[in-house]
Amino acid sequence: MLSGLLKAIDSAAFADLISEYGPVWLGIAAPFIIALEICLSLLLIFNIKPRWTATATVVFIVGVSLVYLYGMLFRGITSCGCFGPLTWLNSKPWLTFTRNALMVALLIPSLFAPQSESFITKPVAVTMASVGVIIMFLCGFSFRTANCILKDSYATYESKVVADTKLTEYITINPDSSYFVFVFSYTCPFCQNSVANVNQYVTMGAVDKVIGLAVEDPKGRERFDRLFDVDFEIQEISEWDALRLTDILPAAFHIRHDTIINSYTGDVISPSLFLE
């Protein structure tokens, strides 16, 4: 229930995370996964068809665990996104698998218990319907900005005031100044290739300030600091937060007078070209 509720609050970010496992359109599955979690949790809470519900829940948990394992091994995904924006609940991979295994173990007795008769009373039906309506409203409201339903997710940043975008949650700017926001990963080779150009935005005076938003990675940060000398401040964000801003790293946003005038993904152009 908690997992479904928290993901529903920002279902677009969950959809973007799902898209990391393959084509962008995979994100469309996000609302259905959330709905399935909520349905299973309600059936378990009210002990409705316990054997059937326990079986379906075990299949679901094992299924998502295998998908997450695939993402770790072949897609470099480290965040399970199980609890939405509450990153401190999205634990390390080994804790995620341990938690899932524990939930399966707790459900095993229900798989072999005698199937008892269960009836949905009116109060239970009203409660389930109310919870379902609330969750689906939250999910639908937050799903509007998912990359899987946007033709060009980066076009949504162009010519927009920063306060009207998700960037405002991570940076503080002065309307009278210009900025270059660089979203990157310490271990991404394309991000590393862009560092020299990003440094030039400071040294050549192309903007007043460069702000780096890096995906937190202590080991990656240590190696990055040894190899690169950056001329801009770095603020660390979670992988989940990075996915809220972009699905391609690196990404950069050129801001002037509180408005995003350009956005880039995959590479950062030299400010010498921009100045010309």
C-alpha cells in the first residue's frame, strides 16, 4: 500500500524509471503497476480470497525482483524506485532483494492454508473504492509529465520560466543573472567528455554561474575528483531526482533572466560556439 501510494504521488518519475529498462513507451505501464499494487494490498488487508491473493502477490514480487535484477546487470540501474520520491526508503539492491524475499516468506503459509469463504461487506467495498479513487487521481494527475507520453520532453523546458519546471526544486537562482545547469553522472563517459566544455562556461564568462547536479555515487565521486578539475560547484542528487529532470545524461540547461533559453542532452557544446 505504501509503495503504491508513494509512487502515485509522482507516477511520472516512476514511468521514467521504467523507461530505463528499454524503450521509452514502457513507462506507460507505470499506472497499471501502481493499480495492481494497491489492489493486492487491499485484498490482503481485508483477507479477501487469501490463497489466490497471496499467490498473485508472490508472483508479482518475484516478477519485479527479476526485472530489477535484469536492470542492475544489463542497464546499470541501481534504484528500484519502490517507494517513489522517498529515496531513503529505496534501499541498496541487497536490502531490496532481502526485503522482497522476506515478504515472499511471510506469504508462504497463506499459499497452503485452506481456502476460506470471504465476503465483501458494504463498508469494505466503500473503503476499497475510496482508496482506489484517491490513488488513481494522484497517479493520473502526476503522470502528465511522463516522458513516455511527451513527444519531446526537452522541448517542454525551452522558453519556460525556471519556476514552472522541476529545476526549481534543486537550484536557487537570481532573475538578474545567467546560469548553466549541468546534470551528470560521475561515471558516465559522455558526461566526462563534456566536463572541459562546461568548465569553459565559467572561464570564458559565458554565464555568471555554472551549477552541477550530479547523481550521488561516493566511489564514482572519488575517482572523478582525481581525474577532473572542475571550476563549478557540484550539488549531489539521487538517481530518482535525476530521472525527474532528464532520461539522458548529460543534460544541460542554459538559463538567462529566470528563463531557460536552451537545453541540451547527450553532449555539451563549447561556449565559444555559443558566443559566436
